[in-house]
Amino acid sequence: AVGHIERFNPAVLKLKELVDNKQLGDILSVVVKRVGLFPPQIKDVNVVTDIAVHDLDIVCNIVGSIPETVYARGYGSLTKGSEDHAEIFLGYPKFGCFIQSNWITPIKIRTLSVTGTKGHAELNYITQQLKLYKSNYRLKSHKGFKEFLVKFGEPENVSIHIRKKEPLRLELDDFINSI
């Protein structure tokens, strides 16, 4: 079994459910940030192979398809001979996804945001928190005119309750159950 531990993160599972049930509407953009300090145990891989691979997997899993195009740049700023930071853009037919991944940022950040026609979701992998902001807009047409007005109100802010569980434990349970 491939060790894609984030697939078992309860917040990720709930976000996938929101996307599958169209609670965000049609996806317009996805932004992922997985950054932090260089892990001293890493000696033989780069930042993409070590940590960005999880976000590539999660994005494809959540949206249910692979991208049509991939643009990526990696750089070795603090580590010579290996990329320690990378930016990846995934092109889907109707939206784009940006992934920032590095071992340079002095704090550990693990977030994923999805914006859709009906709202915006923000996921924190570490705290397993998921926030949903439901769009509150309406189109008004003016009689006799071919103009319209988009009126935005305050979004409805919904904290999604997530029962926190250890993703590694869930992954191992799934593996055991599959054999």
C-alpha cells in the first residue's frame, strides 16, 4: 500500500464529502501550502518527493481527476544538489491549483483551500480543522437594461465539526482490513 497518510485525515475526508456533494459548487481554485523547516532525517529525496507528493495525491483525490497540465519549478537554495522548495501549478479544465512546498519556512504550515461557486473551504491538516464560508451573493437584473448587479453579503461562516483521529492509525487499520 502506498503511504498516502493524508487521505485518512478526517478533515480531508470531510472536505472531499463537501466537494462531492457540491456544497462548494463548481470548483474555481485550489491552493495548498505545505511548508516548514528542513527535516534532518532526509538525506536522499527532494521536497517534492518527500512532502509535495501528498498534496498532489490529495488534490487529485478530492477533485476526482488528474490535471491536464502540470507546471513545476524546484530550487535548491539551502541544500545543494536537491530541491528544498518548489512551486507546482496543476491545470484542470475549469480551474487551477497552486501548491507551495518547502523546507525553508521557519514555521510548519499545512493548509488546503478550495474556492467554489457556492463557497470557500479552508482545511488545516495539523489541527484537523475545516471551515466553510458559504457565499451570500445574488444577481439582480434591471428591467429594460442588459446590466446586472452582483450583491455580496457577509458569508455564512460554518465550522465543520471533525472528530479528530490519528491518520496513521486509520491508514494502518485500512491496510489490515484490506488483507
